[in-house]
Amino acid sequence: MNPVIQKLLSISPDFKSIAVCRLGQHSFLVKADGIIIAFDPYLTADNNRLIASFISPDDFSNIDVIC
């Protein structure tokens, strides 16, 4: 499992708090109340990206919502 996903799964934000992980390219993972949401995950291999994605589509099996 991807270490970023592992870390996010292990974090338990306090009540009325969230955990946020920036994925680059304006993409984020957010965890609140035990639910993980991926916002606009750009995972396509693209030579025009400044930084390659460090998360693959296979890493999203533990994500509850992708939007």
C-alpha cells in the first residue's frame, strides 16, 4: 500500500477537524469522520507534469469518495 494512503488511514482527526494531503496538480485527499475523499485526483501519466504523481489508481481501493 502507498505510504501516503497508509498514513492517512492511521490518522484520526479530532471532532470537527479534517486531515488534508495535497497530491499536486490541485488534487487533495481529505479525511474527516473516518471517511477519505479524493478531490480531483489527476493520476494520468503525463510528460507535461512538473512532478510525477506518487499515487497510482491502484492505491485508491481504500478511498471512500472520488470527486
